[in-house]
Amino acid sequence: MNAQELIQKHKLLECIHCGICTGSCPVSRNAGLNIRKYMREVVAHGDVTVHSQNELWSCTTCATCGIRCPKEIIPYEFLIDIRSLAVEKGQVAATIRDALESTFKNGNPWERIRSKRSEWTQGLEIKHISQGAEMLYFVGCTPAYDPRAQKIARSLAECLGKANVDFGILGVEENCCGSEIYGMGEKGLFEFLVEENMKIFRKHHIERIVTGCPHAFHTFKNRYDQTDFEVQHHTQLLSKVIEEGKLTFSKELKKQVIYHDPCFLGKQNGVYDEPRKAIESIPGVKLLEFDRTRERSLCCEGGGGRMWIDITGPRLAENRVRNATKYGAEILVTACPFCLSTFEDAVKTTGLEGKIQIMDLAELLSLAL
């Protein structure tokens, strides 16, 4: 893609150079990312050169710049296309390259073999979607392989079972949804994953999907360009079965809980109320709120491929866990495996171990069953 194509595709001539995109970017101060500079240089000089790997790969694709832009330009999509050029030229970190290669070979970016994808189900009675289930639980790569995130999958399966939701999984047939592959700029691989996943979904006549990952939810809903199936995030489904009286609690949790809005669930899809309703339904729980919440929520820095590249500097997740303790929270709850991982790392690096717990919504609910 040349400069003129980028200018037309992303409406760069409509940019009024107000600087809101850079000013609102959560990582601009730490990583020096200046989105406006990139756009201006393409327009003024036809320059699509990647000047700084740290700048380019620091973007988390959280969507804040697009939400705030008064001209309705989507700067992070422009940056993704710049990343595509870098990928084509091989100008990527080895960790990014390995994640992309692993996704093509193994169906996941974590360099794990496909046969291990269902290990999280050990000891649980979970059927395959081919056994006539009404809903597919799309687990996702991180909850399938990461030992800590596997607890999310197990907790969600427990909650769905208690609510008598008829669900099944794809097991080793499941592939990466492609969200982070798209965010890293490998759009050819993303399209390949879309084709492969749609073949599998159609093979099993999938009409309803629930996923615990906002990135998969966002991608299926907004990037797959399909009408075959309806997708829900687990916060939406759990809130619904609680409201309908299908999921009830037998235990009281006397805890102060603060909720973090994941970017791909909140900013990008407007899901704010459902997770809060689910938390408030737990007996004994007091729900607290951050100052920066809902559409102003602070990004955890896990999206856009950032799980596979290390950008130096202070972490936003560290600010988030410090603030959570200042508000008096005993548990910081989120609804995204990436947020869970970055916050747990931040608890360790800030010395807050033993002072605050990080949990997914499904884990919190399972404690009260």
C-alpha cells in the first residue's frame, strides 16, 4: 500500500491536526507514540517509513484515538496498515514473528501444539459441539493454553453448567480468532483464519457463540462480515441468566470489588452495564468504581499484539492496580484474559502481592455458587 492509498483509505486529508489522537492515547507519554506525526508525514512527504519500532508497536489498538477524533478518523487503523508494511518487509521483533508463525502452523500465537488445546477441560464433563449443543463456547487461545487463564475457562464452564446452558466446545478444532493477528498487521493471515473458522462454524451449524475474550467477541462481531451466527461476550450471557433466575448464589462474599472495563468490550462495543449488574447480584459484594471508568477506562496495554512485544517504560497496569488499592478494593475484577495477565504482572512488580486479588468475572461468580 502506497502513501496515496493510505491517504484515501484513512481520510487523512480531513485531519485538522488538533492533536486529540495523540493527547488521548494512553501510551503516547510512555512510549513517545505520536499518531498525528505519522499521519502528517504520509500526507506531506509520502513517507511510510517506520521510524521507531517502539513507537509503532506500542499502540494497543484500544480505540481511544478513534472515539475522540472530531473528524471520525480512526488513527489506530492507519497504524495497523503501517504495521502491515513493516510485516511485509520483515521489520518486526522476533517475538512478533514467532507469534505469527505459530498461529499459521498451530492455530495459536503461544507456540503451543494443537493437541494441547483442550487440556484445560481435564476433570470436567464438557461436550464437543458436534454432540448437539445449542451454543458454542469459543474458548480462545489464552484461556486454552495459559495456566492462569485456564481458570477463567473452567469457571465459566461451571457457571454455564449451573445455569443449564447447553454448550459445547470445538476442542482441538478451534483456531485463533485472529484479533491480535489483525492488530499486528498480518491481514493475509487474518483472512486465512476467517476462512478456516467460518468453514468450521458452518460444518457444525453454529448459530450462537459465547466467548470469554473481548478480543474474540469484537472480532467475530465486527471484522468477520458474516450473518451466520450471533456472538455474545460472557458478561452479557452471565448477566442474562442471573436476571432470569437461572444462575443463583448460595454463598455470601463480603468483599469490596472494583471493576475494570476492558477496551475491546467497553470502548469498542459499549458493554458496560452487564458486568456491573452481575457483580452487584452477588450477596455481600460492594462494587467500587475507578475515576477513569467506562469509556474513560485506562488501557491495560495488552491489546494490539502487545502481549508479544516488550515496550520499555512504566506500565499503565501498574497505575491501575495501585489505584484499585487506594480505592479500598480487595479484588480487581475484569473480563478479559489479557487484562488479567497484565494486572497480575503489575501486582508483582508494584509489590502489592497479598493486598489485592485479580479475578475474571466468571471466577468471582463461581466463588458464590
